[in-house]
Amino acid sequence: MKLLVIGSGGREHALVWKLAQSPHVKQMWCAPGNAGIAQEHLTSNQPVECVNLSAEDLPKLLSFAQEKKPDLVVVGPDNPLALGIVDLFQQHGLRIWGPNQKAAQFESSKVFSQNFMEKYGIPTAQAGTFSDEHSAKAFATLLGGRCAVKADGLALGKGVLICKSVAEANQAIDEILVSKAFGVAGAKIVIQELLEGMEISLHALCDGKTAKLFPTAQDHKRALDGDRGLNTGGMGTYSPAPFLNDAQLADVGRQILNPWLKGCAAEGLDFRGIIYPGVMLTKEGPKVIEFNARFGDPEAQVYLTRLENDLVELLDASVNGTLDKMELRWSPMTSVCVVMASAGYPGAYAKGKPIAGLTEAGQLPHTKVFHAGTTGSGKTILTNGGRVVGVTAWAADLPRARAAAYTAVEKIQFDGAQFRHDIAAKALG
């Protein structure tokens, strides 16, 4: 098989790394890829080829795919899905994995997602949808200011402002709706009551009618230790998380995925890809905070280091509608990913800083450094994004996996490197 992977982040590096392990794959391209992806090889030892095409330049990606004729196109990030890459490629007879534009609305529109959850009885927070600041502020006041103010559209994981007072809520509403801090993504907002409890990430692979639930993971969204600082795309994660046993996980999956699948059928949504609900385990039970329509980043890094199936076969089944015949198999090992980011992230940051120690970190046992924002310049690898690398390690238990990940982190240096020191600390009490 020939594969084309779309995207350039840590999630895409993890996808390429896992897909390259499949004996089915004879050739692979990644557009645009990154410096780490460019170092990956197939089982035949043939290198993965990075192609300098933006993940959002759909006409050029289509023309490349028509020329190279991949047997499967794998879409990593949310933006191309929201732009309708799946619909476009299917119209031209290309096999592509990921939800179509209509189904991708679970992530591309928080308003759509909130309305869908309320309509089909998926447990979620009390919420309201607004396009004018006066009614938004009145609703936020009803919640005592304890709320999450969310831009309707995509904002790279940063379009959510957590508020603890009416003053903070009013400021967040002004920032998104009035000052347009997130551009057109903030033309409408969703305001949700602030849910309290333990937050976990769930993923399920879907083929339009069947959803196969993954084990638990826990992301760390805030930039700084102790869940302080601004929301980011994710500063680290680990799997499994100890807050649900297998029976409880299956029960949470039923409460969320069963009504979700029924709703998809009723609305004519043919969802083939990953559905990823962020879930708060509240005193009243599990509640969905929001949906994503692709692998999490950095959740992909811990899931794909634990997955024992051939990923090509799973994605094939997801596209073909034959997922009910597949059994997902997971390593009992624990996997931990610590993200190293550029100084200033998630705000403004500089690029082009040389990175040292990548080879040394990558040579440690059961360790993989997934590149997120990197580029090659001769033999030097430079920073090229907010999140630079996702340092991932796996071991028989969480303390050992966590120690191994941080040992690898200490070997990597670049000017202004920042990372959280408390990834997985919640699980260790």
C-alpha cells in the first residue's frame, strides 16, 4: 500500500511512526511533515518522504494525491477536516480516513456539538449559545461567573477561557465576542458551567456505525505546573489513567457513545475516524466538556505507543465500515508524554532555535521523541512551532514511565525550552 499522511505535528509523527511499522506499507508521504517525520523509515527501510505542501492547501494536496495515487490518505489535524478535505478527496475517487465536513462539525462548531448533546441526551454541562455580549454576560452572571467561555470555531486548542468570577467572565466575553481575539472562530460563543471533578480524555475509533473505545488517558491543558496559566493544545499526557476501572470505563463509554451513535444515525452523520470526547468525572456522573474529531495531540503519542494492532488494518476497517470485526489490543505498559515548548507558548514565541540532545534522548530504551514543531537545516534541527517535541516513554508502571520520560527530557536542550514538571502527578496522589 501507498499512504499519504496530512499534517506536521506530534500527532502526525506518532501516526507516521506507527503506520510505518505495518508490513502492508510500501511507500509513504507526509505533507508537510517535520524534521522527525523525515527520519522515519518503513519496514523495507525505505524513508518516509516529506512533501512541502500545507495541510490546508486542499487543491495542491488533491493534485499531489491524484499524481501519486495513494491507497489511503490519513488526515491528522482538525483544520483540513473542517475545510472538507474528506469530501473533496472522495469526490475524486480517493480513499481517505477521517470524518467528512458535516461530521467534523463535532469539533469545528462548539454550538453544533452542544446542541447535539442536548438533543440526544449525552451528559454535558449546563450551557448557552450567544452572539451578543449582553445576553452572554447575563447568562454568565447566572452561573456566578464560574464558567468556560468558548469560541464556536477552531482556535488551535486555545479558544477556551476558564473563568472563576463575573468580572473574569465579562472580560472573556469581551475578548472573544467584541475584540475578536480568535477572529471569525469567535463570531458565536458557548458558555458552559464550570464542571468540577477529574478530567480524562476518551477516544473511540468509528466506522459510521460501530465505535471501539480506547483505554483512558489524561491530558494537561494548562501551560504551567499545577494547572495554572493559559490553555494550550496540550502539555503532556499519560495512559492509562487510574480514575476508572475497566467496568467503569465501559459504562462511561455506553453513557456517551450509545446516544452519540444513535444521534449520528438520526442526523445522517457518517462519522469515520476518531471521536474524542473530553470528559469530566463529576459527582453526578461523567459529563462531556467538548468533542474533538481526530486524535488528540499529545494523546496520540501515548495511545500509539501502547497499541498492539497494525494501525493500517484498523484505519482500513474504519473507512470500509468493518470495525465490528476488529478487536483492539493494548499493551499493559503505561506510556507518558511530556511536551517541550518554546518560550512564550501559547502566546508569541520565536522560531529557529537549534535543538541539542535529540539523538541521546532517542537512544534511551522504550523512549521515542515525537517531533511537533521542528524543521531541518542541514544536519541541525531547529524549533519551528509552539510545541516543539513530545518526549514519550513507556514502562511496566506509571512511576517508571514518568521517570523515563523526564530523564529523556533532561537530555534535550534549546533556548527557552519550557515544560511542565507535574505530568501524571494527579495519578500518583
